[in-house]
Amino acid sequence: MISSPSIWWNQECILELEPEIIDRLRDGNLKIYFSAGAQEKRFMVEDVKELAERLTLLKDSRLDIMLDIAEGENHISVVPAALSRSLRFVLKP
């Protein structure tokens, strides 16, 4: 579960690790649930959408990705909603 990630932090330094992370992700069957509240700052929502899309487009990947932009939720209120939704996504057969 990756909820409202602060990709913007420290000049987006986390993206420098993206190639290494992608190589590790390709090694297994993984489910990744991304979320953000629709009422969060626009850049937060756009950043998580962009990251989820890039991972979805990976060739030869065994990733199962879900992106959930939760209507009516903000940075704080999205957490309980995301927890419930992510568990249902990860635990579904």
C-alpha cells in the first residue's frame, strides 16, 4: 500500500532509485495499491497517477497495480479508506 506518497520531497530524489526498484519489482508477483485523496494538493494526485502509470506500462512485469483516487478524501482522511481498500485488493484471489 502506497498512500499519498511524497514523491516531490527532496527534489524528487526517490525517483533516482526507480531503475533499481523496477528491477526488484520484476522479480516477483506483486500487488501494489496506490492511493491519494481527490482533495489533496494537485501535485500529490498527479505524482501518484504518473508513478502508477509508469509501473503499469512495464513490459514483462508481474505487477498487479491499482490506483485509487478517493473522492471526498484529503491527505489525512484518505488513510482509513485506503487501508480498507488496499487490504481487499491485496487479499483478493
